[in-house]
Amino acid sequence: MSFFTRTLAIAAALSASAAFATDTLSVWIMPNGASPQEKLEQQLAKFTEETHLPVQVQVLDWGEAWNRIASTLETGKGAPDVLQLGTSWIPYFASRGEIKPLNPYLGKIMPDRFVAASWGTTHIDADTTIYSVPWFIDIRPVLANKRILKKYGIGKDDIATYEGFSAAIAKVNQGRELLEDGAKVRGYAFPGKSDWNIPHNFAPWVWSEGGDFIAKDNDGKWQANILTEPTLKGIAKYLNFILDTLVSSETLQLNTAQIAQQFNNGELAFIVNTAEIVMQTRFNGSMGGLSNARIGADSVTVFPIPKGAAGSISFVGGSNLAIPAKNSNPNALKLLLYLTNDANLDAYTKQIGFLPPSKTVLESWADDEAYGELVHLLENGRTYTAIPEWGDIEQALVSMFSAVWELLEIPALFSEEKLYQTFKDYTDNINNRLGYTPTKTMTFAEFQEIWKRAKQAGKKQVSPKNDAKDGSGFNPTVFIFFFVLIISFLFSYTRKRKQ
């Protein structure tokens, strides 16, 4: 090869290398399922093969994602071509003009492909401008350990209502079962203070009673809806799990990951959590799965949220994909459309364990025993209200429920007056965020009357003898027994001394 030929070859190679680097796309995601980067890169390999466009995947931890994305979208510097956003985040960034409107591309996106609950998260409330495309659905049912249910003879109908669910929890607690490692088997547990899932955990109990965190007034303006009877009834039902010592107050110190780990260890009969655990039991540990864990052997099944006055309503969240508003790369749309076509939605969600948002793909999932139940639950599933202020309101709810759990954690701090004041303070906080001025506020006397009725909701079928029998809460019977024993000993000892 001549010097001239070699020079041309080197120049061509350098040019191709520079073009390759320039055409590289980037996508930001959060840790969806086990090995999130590896799983998405597997899906993107075919995209690169077809388009000759390499894609860099960056995984942001959920704890840092909001601040990182917010600062990046505001400046536009270092922004990815496509990014994952939690469904409740879409209205905030859309209202600030920081994610790109996608209406010109709806013919390619094909909105009719998506289930209503998921498509409703792609825009701001009643606005018709679309800012994102559904990627996966997070629906949160009751997850149950099959081995424990079989041992105690508990079935789907037994936990269909709040009363039945409470009785089933008490039954497992009363069994006082210990695992081989000495761990107690308990009926139910959930995370407590400062966990970012707190509003998600309360929501299904509130919605199933016909309540909500915010609602429109008669003039169509959004206002706080905490101090209303249906909402308070739903909150009271959830608090009753702790107040009735069906759930240990110690769990209020734990986060979602720690509670999920207890379930995976076979220590809990029930949790309400993301359905990805179902899929993880089908993969071994080397693939980030749980088939080798205790829950893999025990097996997991799915049930609806126990019915309330308004039925059984599950929390529905998930994530969408969006393009930063300041992004001018035409290939960004290619990447977004590729990731959200039916074939990729099916393959990717099967890897991470969340539901696909496509109607056609969901039809094929309906044949699976566990996921078929999840598909059915979508019919009554519910998402948060898609308004720009929701992100701030959700943070206020995290703080409010954390404060409530603190009151319950230390009995000396708890009083109905303090509980009312907490609800009132955060009602004012949320109304301020919504720019709403109420004309009337529930008084403490009105609250007491409603709260008394709310506390009694769902207690009719729970036998008192089942309360606090798992050693996880305060059981006065034990202390009374020892007190009587000590008194008897002292009495006998005194008589002998006198003799």
C-alpha cells in the first residue's frame, strides 16, 4: 500500500470514528428491575444493528433522579436524547416547557395502542398536548406467599374485604411460626417514616373508600381533600393495622427495600408492592432473580386490594419516555419510537417484571396466572392526578404521613388533637401549593366525630383474641401474667417469713 493510499485509509477511518462518536445517542433510565443497564443494552443492540446508531445507557438512582433531571432539563447542558420520567413527573416538566411536545408524531406513536390508565399520564390533566410515551406500568396488588397461605388455609375470598384481610393477618400472627433461621413469620408489614413510597402505600386504601388527596370544588378548582370523611376512613383503615397491633410498629423504621427483603426471605404472608417480584421469582440469582431465594421456593401469588366502600382500587404508576425540549437530534425520535414499539415493550417488560402499556401485548400476558390477574386489576387501577403541582404535593404527603407515623410510633405523643392538627397543617400546605383559599375548614369537633366512625371501620370480623399475638406489638396479657406471678411469689414469701 502506497503512502498516499495509507493516508486516505487513515483519514477515512478517523472520519468514520468521528461520525460514530457524533451519532452516539444517550438515554437516562432509573434502576428498573435487576441489572437495569445490562437489560436495556440487550434491547438496544438490535437498534444499533439496524440504524448504525450506538446508544449509551446511564442509570440514575431514584433518590438522585429528580434533582439531576430537573437541573439538566433547565439548562439543557448534558441532557440525554431520551429519558425516563416517573408518570407523576410528566406534568411538572411539561408545564415548564422542558420536554418536547410529541403531537406532530402521534401518527407514528399510535395512541390507540395504549391502555387508558397509562395514556392518561402522557400529558397535563385536560391538556391535549402529549409530552411522553408510556414505557411500563407499575401496578401494586397484594402479593402473597403461597406456602404460608396454604399452611393457614387462606384463599382469595378470605382477603377480599378489609375485615377478611385483617382476620387473615391475625391468623398468621397467632400461628407464631418460626423459620429455620429463627425469623418470625408475620402476616403483614409495610414501610414507614420518610419512605418515598408512603403516599403510594396509603393511596389504594383511601381510593377504595372513595376518598382522594386532592379534589375539585364546585367551580372546578383543585383543593386539598384530606379532611373529608371518605379520605379519613381510608387513612384510618391503614393506621388500624398498627393501632390494632396486626403490624409491628418496628416496621415504621424500615424502607420499601427492607420490607420487600423480609417478604423475599419468607417472613411475611402479605405485602403490597410492585409486581416485579413475581417475575424475579422466575429467574435465578445469577440473573438478578429470586428463584434461589425463599420466596422462589414458597412461590408468590397476586390478589386485589381488599374492597372498600368504593370497591377495590389499586395504585397505578410507572414510567414514560420523553425527549428534552432543547434536544435537536432527529435520531432521538427514532430511539423513542424503537423503545416503545410493541415488540420491545413486550421483551423489555418481561425482563424487568412490570406490565407493558400496550393493549395488544397485555392480551398475550393475560394467559399467565399471576400477570393475568394484574391485567385484570388495571381495569380499576388509578393514577395520581396529572397536574404540574403534583410533584410538590406528593412531597407534602410524604412529610405528612411521616409525621403521622411518628405520632403512632410513640404512644405518649399520640392524641387525636395532634393527628387533626397534622392533617389540618398539611391541608393548608397543599392548598397553598394549589393557590386555593378554602371558605370552610373542618373543626376538631367535626374531625373527632368522623374519626370515631372511621376507626371502627372494618373491625367487626377481627376477633380481639387475635390482636397482638405475634409478639410484634404490645400484648398486655403477658405483663399481667408476670405481675400476678410476682405478687403471688411475694405473698407466699411473706407468709413463710411470718411463720
